[in-house]
Amino acid sequence: MKDETMGQEDAAQDAEACAEALESLDRISLDEIAFDDSGADVQDEPEAEAQSDDQDADDVEPAEDEADHEDTESEAGNQPESDTGEETVLLDSLPAEDSLTRELPGLGSAPAVDETIAMGDIPLPSVPSAREAEARHRKMPPKRRNLMVAGVVAVALVAGGAGYAAWNGYQQEQAAAVAASAHTMMSVQIGVHAAGLDCSTGSKIPVQVSGQDSDGSSVSETLYVDEHGRGIKLLPGDYTLSIAASPIAADGTIYTVPTTKTQVTVKSDGQDLSAQAAFKLKVPSADTVTNDQIDAAAKYAEEGGTSSAATAKVLQQAATARRNAAVNAVGAQKAQAARDADARHKATDLYQLDIPVEWYGKVETWQNGSTLCIYLAGDSDTPLVTLVTVRDGESFTPDEGDAVLGAANLGNGYTVYASGPVYPYVVPQTINGRTQSPVSTYPMDTAIELVELTTGNRYTYSQIKNDLVGKDGNADAATKLETDYLAQILLPSIKAQD
């Protein structure tokens, strides 16, 4: 009993403390909370009013009286009420044979009620029924009911505040994640194509980056990518990309730097920008590479395109050597071409000309005054064309079996006539065993070469034999082939002698 009484007192004190706490939580007015007691019986109203009057008259320990009253009803059932001020005696302090008796207050000499209780007969606490709970709610003092409702409201407010705090925390975490992403370097890939470049043995490609990052800060720097376009890391933002200089391949190759610039937006890590930013570095003729191009490539290779300055130096030397070798080779070719041109250049007392390039090395010449004969190398009896000078107004008659293949007026009172066999027609006739009298008979290899030389390799022997000449012996088509070719490459080179 004493323990229960102490528990009731603690509960009352807790309730009062909760009420005081609620007053400090946004000053919630309990007057705003409506209670519906319409279900209470009319006969209980006087009792409620009496209880309210008692509380107004005596505010010393209202919570304890109500608690004692409710506990007595729930535990003792229909037992007479006992004086709450009477001292509680523990059961184990009495003799086993004594009975637990007490005199009911206010009964005077009424017979004592034997309240002997066996230790094994102590009743267990029971759960009140719905009717008892409703009656207890009606009998509960307004102040205590207000405290209980206020407690529920407080719990709801605390739970709602915790939910708001959790949502607000989530929002803050999301904002922090976005902010952190805006300050995180993102790897991006661009598109590059440089034939033969391997950045593991050569230098990387320097990319000039300018623009503004997500913080609003201006960016201007050089970054380096490999042959796959990987290696750039940037904060989110908008940038303009361009190639700063050529890389240097291991063999010394220098590339032509594209002049295009591309604008990109960096949004996420691992972003592939190869569709928006693609650069093609072409390989120029090595002999055209300048010292400035090599020096610029070496500068960027040393600043970040290679692992060390020593490696960049080796690549620069390779580029210089490659360029020099190409220049030397081109020079040698030009020298040889000049020698060949001299060899192809022929002159008489009245005119000069150049042997066609297609004929060079395959023909030889003999000269007699202003007459020049070009014949098949090693066979002076097989002339391709003979050039004869005739005064203007005079006629020209070619040798038997030859035809006039063209003429060039020198402008100094002379005209040069070109004549010779029509090999595109004569040779097939000879090989076919025709009865016409050819200039000569030719082995097949010679026949093929003669046809190719006099047509500038535009037609093969088989094409001329089967398609242009055929078996009808018509020489018009074959003759036109040779005259057209000589008119295009030989006769224009004939000029009057200075």
C-alpha cells in the first residue's frame, strides 16, 4: 500500500511537471482544448460540482486524494473506505496467528470487520472495464484531465518536431551533396585522332581550356590527354577547348594543329564529350615542318606532356632528325629531277623541246641539224617520232609507212612537223599476220611497249587490238589515239631557240 501511495504521488508530481513544461512550449492555452462530457449522466453533475468545490476549498493534496480514491475502488472493490492518514503496517511485521483488522472511521462502536488476508489470497490487479473507465473519466478532476490531454499534445508536438527535423536534415544533406558535387573535379573524355600516336612512348596532346566553373571563377589552363582523349579533370562549368600544340610521336612525327574551338558543359564525372569536342590532327609532309612547330611541341611536352624534361628533349631531337631527313630526301629528289630534266631536254639550231616523262629512260635520240629522231631505246630502227623543220609555206611529205602526227609553228618562219608509224594500228596488224606491209615485225613485248608509249599508257595493247582496231583494218581510231597524245605532251614543249 505504501509503495502504491508513493507511486501515485510520483505520478501526480510528474503530471504537474509536464503541465509546467507545456506552458513553456509555445504557450499553448488549455482553454482552446474542448472536452465533450455530453455522455455523462445528469446524476453525476452534483458530485462533480462538489469535487470542484472541494478542490477550490482545499488545494493541499487533491491529486493524492483522487489517486487514493481510485486505487481503493480498483483494488478493494466494495470494501469500506479507510482513512488515508492511517499508518500502513507491513504484513510480515505481524504474528502469523494475528488477524489484520482495522476500525472503520466514523462508525464508532460498530463491530470491527475482519479483514484477515491470507498471503496466498492477495488478489492480482485487474483491468477496468469500459464502463468503469468511462465512469472514472467522468469523475476525474478537470485539472488532471487537462494535464493528460496536454501530455498527449506534447507527445504529438515532439513527434511532429522530430519528423520536421528529420525532413529538414534530409534536405540539408541533399543540398550539401549538390554543393560538394559542384566542388568536385570531374573526369571528362574528348575525341581526338592522331594517326600513329602512342602517348606511352610519345608526348600527350596539350588542350587549352578556358571558361568559367560553377563557382563563377574564370579558368584558363592547359591540360593533357592521351590518344584516346582521356586525362582532363574539371569542376562543373562551361568551357572552350582547343588544341594548344602538336604532340610528338616516338618516331618524331609532328602533327598539323587544328584551329577549331569547341564549347562544352561539364556536368558529371566520367562524361563523354567526344561527340561535341572532336579534334583531328593530320600528318603533314615531314619536310614542311618548321622549327617553330617543333619548338612549340617540345615546350608543351616538357611542361606536362611527358614524364620528364629529358624525355621531352629526346622527342624533340627525333622530330628534328625526321624533318631534316625528309628535307634532304626532297632535296635529293629535286636534284635528280633537275638532272632528269636536263637529260630530257633536247635542242637543235632552230628549236628545243623536252622528252615526255613517260618516255624518259625508255627512248634515245639522234640529231642531224634541225632534224631530231626519238627512237626506242637500244633499237634505232624503231623510231617513235621524227621531227623535221620546214619553212612556212613549204609542204612536208613523211617517209613511206609514216603518217603526220602533228605540227608546231615556231613563230620565226619555221614549222616543226612530227611524223612516224601509227603503232596502235601497225602493231596489231603485224601480230595478226595481215598482208599489209608493216615497217617491221615486232616481238610481243616490243609491240606492247610501242603501243603503250605512243598512247601514253592510256590503253593496253589488248584494248587497241580488240576494241579500237579490230579485224577490219580501220586505222582511223588508232591513229587518233597517237595524234591526240603527241598533241598534248610533246608538241607543246617545242619552242623556238633563243
